[in-house]
Amino acid sequence: MGYGKSGQNARGLLTRLYSRAFVMAEPDGSNRMAFVSIDIGMVSQRMRLEVLNRLQSKYGSLYRRDNVILSGTHTHSAPAGFFQYTVFVIASEGFSNRTFEHMVTGIVQSIEIAHKNMKPGKLFINKGNVDGAQINRSPYSYLQNPLSERERYSSNTDKEMLILKMVDLMGNDLGLISWFAIHPVSMNNSNHLVNSDNMGYASYLFEQEKNKGYLPGQGPFVAAFASSNLGDVSPNILGPRCVNTGESCDNANSTCPIGGSSTCVAMGPGQDMLESTQMIGQIVYQGAKELYASAFQEITGPLISAHQWVNMTNVTVSLNSTHTAKTCKPALGYSFAAGTIDGSGGLNFTQGTTESNPFWDTIRDQILGKPSDEIKECHKPKPVLIHTGELVKPHPWHPDIVDVQIITLGSLAITAVPGEFTTMSGRRFREAIKAEFAAYGMQNMTVVISGLCNVYTHYITTYEEYQVQRYEAASTIYGPHTLSAYIQLFRVLAKAIATDTVANLSRGPEPPFFKELISPLIPNIVDRSPIGKNFGDVLQPVNPTYRVGEVVEVVFVGANPKNSAENRTHQTFLTVEKYEDTLETWQIVHNDASWETRFYWHKGLLGRSNATIHWHITDTAQPGIYRIRYFGHNRKQEFLKPAVILSFEGTSSAFEVVTT
């Protein structure tokens, strides 16, 4: 979920996805918070409501709407299907209750683990610049901001990383949260393997460093690399070029002479997207590692949380002492359909479009009806392509009710924003919230933006960026004054925290929880094995011997990996195991969360499928005897009986790895 590209379906696994939860509380345990960074594209409102409901069932009023933040890392290579608003349901090709349940269960479980593992400790904060990992993918938009404002900054991206370090009273490492503005789109829209992208790779490196001797996803230390104001920030640092000529297409419309916007693509620093993911992740990890090692500024003081639900379609914004404006009902502009240099749209749309097209308007009017004059006027200069705020069947197409939330830990204010702020939007936002705290006696607050939290509302550009209608502006769904509205709303929360009047804040209008959602078009079918074969049997064996740098490949009789979300007998699809002579046992050295392994699922006809497992042997591999095991689940259904999910496993023959 992220690119919205038809046909980009999952066909395997590069890395497992995780929910990383951190629970922090004052010494008496009364005031507390849970911050959860999740390896998904974004948090859906339905997901948050269900997580809060389950937490209330287990813990009563301990974890609530005001003190729980759910934040998506924004990987574009995670499953879709967990949304309730129709735009996202269409992009997901339906609502998958199986995916939704699996994600909600994992998020709640991560909070439960953090809750159980709480111990007295200390928090430290540090911040510093990380260079070489990002570019601004809409520099033309950025240049629309006032020169006097731009001159205050040395870059058109936020290079500053902020980290929160957690240790116990003995100084032993417990965990880390890093906030850094970068899109996890090193894996491009041709990818079909589920993975956590560059930020996930940074987490992987940090956790492997701290959890020596543990497999990925295991061990006591947890490192979250959370999203921030990443709206116009790309990791594809070689910039946009025309794929057919190699010439730069870093222009106002991101177009090429031949092929238009579809051939203007930004590339990462590596030879392929996998190498780019690792290179960018390595830079981000290294920056966090250095900041973590030198984090000595302790966070002390009270923990305070504030939250409101707000109808974002009708916020009156004070522009100055004499003028006001309003937010709009949601709508997407023409340039939304153009996509970005990180992944273009499939049709002939162009970024920077400020005029509507009669052809597309006619098609829209025939299928969806005409947008009202009111919504078209409100969104100007955006030409409205889809008037989502006026479409309500089968359910509303976009959210009206949105979360605004701040949690302060002493001098640190974590602002949970429901979308993707651009670089300059984030700078204005942080500055305004810091000034509001200061105006009411809370001086020198550090304000961090935690992105893609609680509900997804696309992008938030500045008013000036909005005028030129590149992708980010066309996706600013509540109109040109969206940023001003969020600043105003979050200032209310900051003032309430600073003046100890949080209890007086209204809850606001509660968001809906829709139940009858469009199901996926792909049915669940029974898995079948070839005649004379069983699930897990080897179809293509391994070679007897491999050298460092080579790839081990083995093919098994497979079954649909989705079944493993319903029957969780196995916690991994694969293991690489080494035989230890001294112990006379097989020891697991890699699982499906390891970056050295790949799991591919090849769907055949009539329920048949194959599973291919690759192990890329790195120079850290020890010589010896190895084997690869496959763990799966098959769907079986007998006549007039309900389907059952059965576990199975397969094992390759043993093979030798040599280093010379």
C-alpha cells in the first residue's frame, strides 16, 4: 500500500514487518503513553479505533485516545486492505478482514509486551544532521515559499534527526525512537516482495547491533525509525531522469520530451532498488547510532497528553486580525493522478496541472456525478478531479473527522499528525507550536513531528506550495488552508497542556466505524498439491556445495502464504539452519526477517503453487553443513464442510558452504 499501482500485488517476502511499541510513564505509573511505530504505509482510522477498543477491554482507562499514538513508517511495500474509507478501499482492491485482524492483533500484542516489560529507567534526547540520504522531490513547489523564509534554512529538506534514547537505571540499553524525514520508497513500484524499506533496514541494523546472538525480530532492544515531515522528501538521491535518454527531468512538471511524466523517474544510489534500500538505510542507521552514543541530555518532567477529534471539512482559520478562511470538503486534484518521481501514475496526467480537462471531467461526471460549485471554488487553484468529500456510497470516500494529538515528555512535545507534511509545512508547524508553548510559560520545548498517525489524510503543503499544484498539493485534501488549520488546532492543544487545562478540552465529534465494507475480489480457494506430491515436498533441490557470494535456491510445493495469517502455528516462512557437530543439532542462523533471505510465492492454476527460497551467502557466513526449511499452511475443504487451515513444513537436503 502506497503507490496505488494496479497489479502491484505481493508475491513473496523480503523482510517481516513489525509493530514496535514503547510505553513510558511517570514514576507512580499514573500518567503514561504508548508510542507505536508500525511497518505499514499509514495508520487507518478503523485500525486505531479497534486497537483502542481492545486496549480498553484489557486495561480499562490506562491506554486511551489521548495517550496512544499509532504511527506508520510509510513503507510502500506493506499489505493494503485495512481501511474503511472508499478511496483507500478501492486502492486496496477491497477490505481484507484477515489483514486487518492480523495487523490489529500484532499492534495490540506489541503494546502488551511493552506494558509487561516496563522497568524504571531514564530518557535522553539528542539531535543532529544526517547528510546524503534525501532530496526534495518537488523543489519547484518549495521555491514558491517566500525567499526570506527559505533563506533561514540551508537545505530544502529537513536533515535533522531527533532520537529518544531509553536506558534502565543501570545504564543498560532498552530502546530507541528516531524521527527523520524521508520517504521509504527506495523499493520502487515494480517491487512485489513485502518489506519495510529503508527505515526498516535501519531498524534491522540497529537491533542486530544491540541484540547480539538473537535472530531478527527477537531480543530485548527495540529500535523504531519513525516517520516525520516526509511529504516532499525522496531517498532516490540521484534525482529524476528520463529513463529513455538519461537527461534530467527536474522541471516544474517532472516530464520528459518522450513519454511525459511516466518516463521521469528518480533513482537511488545503488545498482538496483535492493542495494539502494540498504545504502540509504545504512546512512540513516549510522546517523542514529552516533546520536544515540552521544545522547546525554536527560528528559525530565511531567508526561501530559492532549487529544481532540476535529471535523476538518469546516474549520474557520484566522489568517490575520481581519481575515478568515475555511477548510474544504475533501477533494483530490488532477496532479494526484500524475504520481511522483518516486512512482508515476498510470494515466496521462502531469504534475503542476492547474486547469481541468473536459475529457476527464466528462468521464468523472458520468461515473461519479458532478462536483458542486462550492467544492470547486473552495479548492482553487486546484482543479478537482475527484470530489471525494461529496461521495458517500457505499461509505464516505475520505474522512471528515480527524485526530489531533500532542504528548509532552518534559521538554519534548510529540505531535501526532494525520498525514504527510512537506518540509516547509513541518518547519512552520514546529515553530508555531514551540512559540505557543513558550507564550504560556513552557520555554525551550523541542517539538517533533510524528507522521502518518492515527488516520490518513494524504498531504499537507504550505499555502504557497498549494498554488502550483504538484502531486503533494493536489493531495492536500482539505484545501489551501489545511496547514493553517492544523497549526491552529495543535496550538489549542499546546495551550491546554501549558496552562493545565487539558481536562477542559472537548472530545470533539467521534469518528465512524463502518462494518459492511467491500470484500476483496480475489476469493479464497483451496490449495492443491501435484499428483503424487505433498505440501512441502522439494521440487528443485539445492546443490551439494556453495561458496560465499553465491545464492542457494530451493523450490518446494507451496500454498498460499495468506493462510498463515489465519493459522499461526509457524512464526516464519523459512529458516536457514547450520549443523553444529559439538551439539549434534541444527541451529537456526536466519529466518524470513533476515535480509540475506528471500521468499517467493509462485501462484499456479487450480490452487497449485510453488514456494522458492533464496539464501544470499554473505562473507559473514561460517563454513559448514546447512539446510533450508519451509513452513507453510494450506487451505483444505471437504464437501459441505467448512474450510480448515493445516500447517506443514518441508526441508531441503543438506549442503556445504565453503569459503575458498
